[in-house]
Amino acid sequence: MSSRSIAVRLFWSCWLLYALHFATNIVRDLYLAVAIGDHASFRVDEYAGMHPDLFERPGHGWHTGGNPGSSMIAAIPYTAARPLISAVAQRVNESRRASGRTEPPAYESPWPLARKMYAEAWRRGLDVKLGLAAFAAQAGAMAPISAAGVALMFLFLARTMGSRRTALVLAILYGFATPVFFRTGTLNHNVMAAQLGFGSFCALGSLGRRREALAGALAGLCVLLDYTGVFLAAPLGLLCIWQAGRDGGARAAAKFAAGATGPVLLLWWYQWCSFGHPFYPGQHWMPKLEWIEETGFRGLNLPQWRWAWRLWLDPAYGLLPSCPLFVAALWPKPAWRALGAARALCLYAVVGGLWLFLSGLDYNAIQDNTGIRYMAPAFPFLFVPAAFALRAMPHVAASALAGTSLLINWCLAMYRDVERGRGVLDPLMDLFTSGPALPALTTLSRIEGPWAAWAGSSWTVAAIYVAAWAVLWRIWRGVRWGDLGA
């Protein structure tokens, strides 16, 4: 059996499990995706006041405060599903008007802002539309991009380690024992940047022939997704030049830059259309938030110790509490030997650059509510050295790190809440007190209606998991452990 065949099976398996753990959180990127799909416009005027990151720029309408990359990508599956979504939403709204109901049903969420947002969406007749749009974006964009990242990780590890068995186990750990699993539940530009950035790394020769233009295009897309993408693009560009050597460095750099130019020009065009200036980011125009300090630029300062240690150790969003196996990445020797100095340095440069930059970001304060997010672009760049270290360490220690990380991230993907004071321990406690869950069913069970009892039943969750495992068995049927080779 070929490595490509295994990678394809792995992709569909990951896509299924990621889509199964879809979460109904309506993130800011979704509003822009829907506006692009509905009106081919960057203005989100009809959603004014529905998210704190939506704001009005006088003379230019309402816009989002982030880069548009994830919205542009998510607009593709949303546009494809739009006729069905519109038909269902229209039918539901007509039924409500016919019933004469003027107030939204009770939504028993423990979070006041979630209750407020649902009530407002219901009154505007947008709750069904936005819910279905969120699923289209997650299942049609977020889940396949993360699934492709896992398949790519398998191909990379199989080539560099020489063992498809080991590579498959480690790729599964990358997909489900890291916060890739948790963050893929919703549309998330940070994890998109992680997967595209790792794709750029692989295009620079990690899977054979070097493709500098492709690597540059993927790195440029990271910047289109978020300006932190610069901290992926810069080390990748330096790696491109280093690998090409003295004679070919200029030509390789030109190819890399040419590939990156398109996405960067698209970003500047978006900013010009939205705000009237091509080079100022959306954050420049946003109203200042009350809890952001007046120093620096919109919450961005020089690195601060109060954030630096929390990005690694905070119980709600730290890298190590959210994924204990990342501690293995602190042992760089195995990866250094296997990959060589240039590629190993590139991996750690991405992680270090992101860490230093984000250590000066006061917006870290909101990760207490959302869970690990800002350091997400570093996930694959941390996982690769961790994977080589796990392979080299005693099996008992490696299994303990992997098993603990798998349990934590499955619980995070199911329950998602880390803001009750105990960080990642709260989802773990939810598992042992309430059993397995699925985020979308949890939301439905909290909304008043005939579906609440069905959605909240543990039997419903069990039946869906059994059906999913049946599909997985069908995907992998006929594959034997011996077929994977050494």
C-alpha cells in the first residue's frame, strides 16, 4: 500500500471527526465570509452590533477587525451551500411569523454574552442562517484544511523517519492530541496559518523536490490570514535562501517572493477597499477597547514577562497545559540530527518569533475565555521536534505524554469551556461527570424546543459516535498493520 493511499484515508478520517466536533460559536470571520458569499462585499452592515470586533468606519460602513484570509476561504463552501441555507432559513422564519411569536425561546447557556447574541440573532431572523453558515465554513473549509495538514504531517514523517507505522501513529497524535483538534471546531485563522505554514515548510524540499514559488504562496497566505503570519514567512524565506546556497540564493528568493506577492497584494487591496488605505490593518481603525492599556499600538507592546510565561504555562491557554506532549519539543537533539541544522532552526525560529511577538500582546487576556489560540500557528513547528523526541525517548514516557495530551484535547474538543477557573481541567471534569458530548448537540440541548431532549440525550451522542466509528472502519477496511511496512 502506498503512502499516498494511507494519506488519503487519513484525510477523510480526520475530516469526519473534525466535522463531527463542529462547534456553533459564531466567530468574527464568519460575518465577512457570509457578506462575501451573499453580496460579494467586504461590508458587514447587516450584522452591526452582533460582535465586539465588528465596527463602523465612517464613510466606509461596518467591517471586521482582522485579516480577511479565513473569511475569503470560508466564503467558498458557504457560497456553494447558500441556496440550501437560504431556503431553510426562510422557511423557518416564515413559520415563526405565522406562529405569532415575538420573543426568542429560552437559551440556557451559562454565558450571558452567548444568550444575548442568540436572542439578537433570533430577533433579526439570522440564528438559523448563521448556524448553518458556521457549519458550512467549518466542514467545508476549516476541517479539510486541518485534515490535509494531518495527512501532510504523515507524509513528512514517513519520509524523514523511514517508518510509515511510526509516522501514522504520530500524525494521528498531531491531529487529535494537540489543540489542532480543539481549534478546528470553529473557523479559525490561526490554525489555518499553522497548516499552510507547515505546507510551505514541506514545499521547501521536505518531501523531495523544492518548490520555492509554492512555498512563497503558502507563506503569503499566512500573512493574508493574520499579520502574525510574518513570523512564519520570514524564517521560511530564510530557509529557502539558505538551502539554495550561494549561487542559487537570489533566484530562490525571487521565486519565494513572487509566490508571496499575490496574497499580500490581495490583503492590501482588501484594506484599501474596506478602510480607504492599503497599508493600515483593520486594528488601526477599530475603536479602543476599555480594558486595553493606552501604551503601545492597540494593545501591542514590547515583550512582557506577564504574558511570556502564560503563553507556555497558563492553565487555560498555555501550550504545555493544553498539550503536554509539546514538552518533548524542548529536547531538540533528535530533530536536529534527523533534519539538519537549517530546517531544525527554522522550526524553532517560527516558535520563538511568535512567542516573543505575542508576549507583548495585551489581547492575551481574552484567551482565558477562548482557550489556546494565538500560538496556534506554532503547533506543527512544535510538533515536529516533539515527534522525533517522542520516538527517541522510552516508550513509557512517550505513551504517558501522548495519552495525556490525547485525553485533554478530546475533552477540549467536546466541551470547549476553559473560563471557569481551572482551565483545561474543567473539560476533563465534564467528561467524567457528564460523559462524552458533541458541541453542536450541547447547544441544541440548551435551546427551548422539541429537539432539546433528543439533543441532550447521551444515547444520541453514543449513536453518532458508533456511526462515525462504522464509517472509519469502512475507510480503513482491508488495511493491515503489516501493509504499512517497517
